Amino acid sequence: PPRDIRGVIVHPGLLDRAAQEALVRDVRTLVEAAPLFRPETRRGQKMSVRMTSAGSVGWVSDRRGYRYEPQHPAGVPWPAIPRSVLAIWDEVAGVDRQPDTCLVNFYDADAKMGMHQDRDEADLRWPVVSISLGDEALFRIGNEERGGRTQSLWLRSGDVAVLGGEGRMLHHGIDRIRAGSSDLLAGGGRLNLTLRVAGA
Ligand code: MD3
Ligand code: FE
């Protein structure tokens, strides 16, 4: 059954092994068209997570800041969001609107993501759907304001989270990956796919 952690709805093991393998194949094809890159923060620090996107726009970050752009940094359009990924949105998002972007995050054994809010989308009322594949990740959920108490939980391969309503504006991050905890990805690591409505 789904778990509700302060408005963050987690569906543990929603995706079976075959569905996870199919997603990994589709993401591999996507990454061939739009290679993973390491974004830089506004302060010029390379992030440890490697990223790319699919959809009509994709998330980029550099010294000019965080934003959605219609092209990969290499100057090519982002590939389409795979049908396999859109089908998961349709199953869990609960809204009559399709996402226009899918962010692909790849974590190697040492990657992490600091606490942040997702607020680069034009309308913050649309939910975000997150799909975890590969190694387990220690996910931390905070508050709408910075600081305060936090709750941690492990996200495992095949888990799907829906961040909507009360959960949408909470600070959150990935403290660490449990390297070697999954054999889904050859070479190890973790993939996280986040589907969003970025445009107006
Ligand atoms: C809670 N990614 O890409 S996904 C991100 O596992 C991001 O790669 C993490 O945070 C990852 O922005 C966490 C789960 C998630 C995504 C969006 C959220 C949790 C969220 C938005 C609001 C609250
Ligand atoms: Fe986020």
C-alpha cells in the first residue's frame, strides 16, 4: 500500500523487475541521444549527480542559474519522454495533464543531492512523480521553510513517489546511495526519473 509521509506519497515496489528493466532500456536509449552531464551550480560548483532530460524542455544549471531549456547543452533537442515513463505518470499522478519534462538523475556510489525545493516550474500546483531504479537511496524530507526536523526513508528500485499537494513544496535531498544494493544497473549506481509539468 502507498505510504503518506507529510504529503509525500510513496508506492513501495510499484514496478516489478520486468517493468524496471524495460525502463532502464528506454533510459539507455534516451541517454544515447542526450548524454548525461554534470550541471554546475550558480556558484560554479559541479554537482555530483549526472543529469539529462527528455521532453519539450529539460532542466539545466550553470552560472546563469537554474532553468528549463528547449535544448541539451550540446545544442540538440531533448528526446521524447518514453511511453513507458508516461504510463507511470498516468497511473499515479491523478491529474488530467501530461508532463512536459522528465529529468534523469544518475547517482554513482559517491553522489548526493543537498536539501532543496523544486520551484523552477511555472505552476507549482502540478505534482512531481519520481521513479527510483537501481541502488537504494537515503531520501530526506524536511519542511516548507529551510531547516527544522526532517524524516528519512530509503527509496528502493521500483519505488514510485508522488509529490503533490502538501508535499510539493517541502525541502528534500538524497544523503547517500547504498552502493551494491541492486543489480538492476550494470556497473551499479542509481537512476531517478522525475516527471514534471515545467511550462505554463
Ligand atoms: C519532494 N531528486 O531531481 S526524487 C530532484 O532522488 C530531486 O534524484 C531526488 O529531488 C532524486 O529535484 C529526489 C523525489 C522527489 C522529487 C521531487 C520532490 C521528492 C520531492 C518535490 C517536492 C518534494
Ligand atoms: Fe528535488
